[in-house]
Amino acid sequence: MTTPIITPTYRIEQKRRISGSFPGPKSAALEARRAAVVARGVASTVPVYAADADGGIVVDVDGNAFIDLGSGIAVTSVGASDPAVVSAVQEQAAHFTHTCFMVTPYEGYVAVAERLAALTPGDFDKRTVLFNSGAEAVENAVKIARSATGRDAVVAFDHAYHGRTNLTMGLTAKAMPYKTGFGPFAPEIYRMPMSYPYREENPEITGTEAADRAILAIEKQIGADRLAALLIEPIQGEGGFIVPAEGFLPRLAEWARANGVVFIADEVQSGFCRTGEWFAVQHEGVVPDLITMAKGIAGGLPLSAVTGRAELLDAVHPGGLGGTYGGNPVACAAALAAMDTMASQDLAGRARRIQDLVLPRLAGLAEETGIIGDIRGRGAMLALELVVPGSKEPDAGAAKAIAAACLHAGVIVLTCGTYGNVIRLLPPLTIGEDLLLDALDVLAGAVRTVA
């Protein structure tokens, strides 16, 4: 049974609208102010400045309305300014905005940990620690694994993205723009081959065989007895929305368990109903030892978490984990409201419905144009990889041109990928069906124009 996408009542009309020059004069004026005071290293995808957002629409300061197929990079999964999240934030902010959980604790932090224990895979005893960003969650997951195992080495994978702190830059695969000029990086990080079905040299290789390829390299280059953690995104995000071949994740998890290695699933981008399940590992029944979460967890407020086996998290000495703002009370209130919305509106089911609507359109477009080499993803985490027609040569220029054409027509889409040639689609899970189909029409027109 499919879950229909029901359009609720919104403050802002759910229609795209572009008028006048682009970007408009107010955005241009803000851009000039920005250039004088904001560091050049902070880049923005689009040249317009937001004034309001609701549901699947972002309105800029000049009154243009854009269909949002980026969700702030998979953050506003419950829609921009979800009423339940807004109400929870207002109520909590009226009482207190901060005490620091490490000084004066509060119920919201405990309630979020209870909810995550119930939602994350595995029926074992769990513990949770809250932070502010995905990178913080990943970095602390590695700390936990090292403390619990007494080992140092960590394995990450080709095309991975795990953050911008020193440790997580070392875990991230792509140099530019994330790592170039920022070294040296933390030691004892090893990179292994990923299962990337579209770009495998041997197209017949199975997921299990691809996992065994990585395992052999781990055993020869590191040694299982030195490995604290194996860290992987179940669906890679910035690397290009790469979905590993079936069997890859279960085989890695099985090997890790047999060798006392902590299996960490980085669900920062793929978590919270985005792929059609609460977490992407659930598609193959994988139960991680630790799971890192952020982005969609709190409806737009900064919050992240590490949840996992109690014996791992409790191996860390008191005071070894935490942070001044980690588990901020307002963010915790937003997270509880966002998770309520996800459950009550069956947003995992809506993600599957979005997949059913989008994939046939993309498949027809690929056949028609010849510049789409691969279509992949799950739920509302979908992507098309652009190539030179008749080859698998990455075409980053085509991806950039398509994104620009979409924006000028009123649709925000994001690019990604190791080669910069992937268009990723991350609509709010609550997006109205008419709005989504209109955005797909714009995307199709842009692809045809570029092709």
C-alpha cells in the first residue's frame, strides 16, 4: 500500500514564482555586504538570500519563490518551519534556552535519548550522547570505539564524507574543497575500496565480493587486532549518493562483529526516514554497534547524536564526552517534535512514495537524453550521475549547468560526487505531490537543454 503525499495548510503558497532580474536587487545588495565581512572560504550554492520558508518553498528577499529539492542538505525533512517544531521551540525558549546538560541537566535530553534508543536498530541495551553537528557525532563515535577497544586504527572508505574537523577531514575522501591546505590530519586512518556498482572495474562483482576485497586489504595492511572501528555511510552522501551493492554492508558488519571491531554507521545524511526507513541500514537488516545522526533529527535546529551499545558508550570515563551546547534544550524540544511528525505522518512511507514518483521520470529522461549514466538512491535520497554521452566519463560541467538552469526557473537542486557530476534530490518528505511534479518538470527541461 502506497502512502499518499498529503499537502497540509501552509503559510506560504506552495508554488514557484520567479520575477524580475536574477538575483534580485536586495540579494545583490546583501551579497555586497557579505563580501565585506564574511570569510571567502564560506561558499553558498545559490546567489539569493532567504527571507522565509515553509513546506517545500523558500522565498528570497526579492519575493522569488523556489521549490526546495535540497532541504538544507537533508535537514528540513519535516518541511521548513514545521508547525510542531515551531511550537515546541517557542514553548521551550520561553522557559530556558540553555543551562548546559553537564551542569544542570534537563528532561529534554533524556527524552531524546529514550526516543533514539527505541528507534535505532538493535534490541540491546543502548546509551546516547548528544552533540551539535554531524562531524562532532562522528568524531566522538571514533573516540568511543577507541576507548572501548583499546585499539587505534580506523577504516573509512573511498568517496566518504564525514565532516570538516581535523579527524573527520582525515576520514573524508575528497580533497577539494574539504581537505586541501588543512593538513596534517589525524593518524591511524586507513581508506578502503567502496562498492560503487556503476564504476566497478568488474561489473559482475557482488556486494559480498566487494566487501571481501576490502576485508582482505584491512587484514593485510592493518590487522584486525589493531582496528578499533569500521566507519561507513550506508548510502554515501557528498561522495555521490552511492548505494553499495546488496550484501556489502551485511558482510562488513559480520566481519567486524567476529573480530571485535566496532561497526559505525554514519547516518548523518541518510537517517530519519530519508531513505524510506528510519535508518538506511535497515534496508538490509544491518544492526550497527554505533550509529551517528544529525541533519534531519531536529527539523532545522543544530543537534546530533551517537547511539549504540551500552557497553561501548559506558566504557568512556565520566567527563570524557560532552560539550557546552551538546543537547541544547531548544534543539531537543525540536527533535522530539520532528520525530513525532515523522511517526504520525509516516514520513518513511512518504519517502517511498517520492521514490515511486521520481524514479520513472528520471529513467525516461536518461533514455531520452543520453547524458545520465546512472540513477540511484532510495526513498527521497535520489541522484542522477551525469556523463559524456556514450561513455562513463564524468561531466561535472553538465551537472553545474543543470543546477543553474533549475535555479533560474525556480527550483533548488544540489550537486555532489567525487567527480562533481551528480545531481542529488533531497526534497522535504512532506512536499506536496503537485509541487514535486512541477519541480521534476523543471529538472527535465534543464537536462534536455543541457543535453
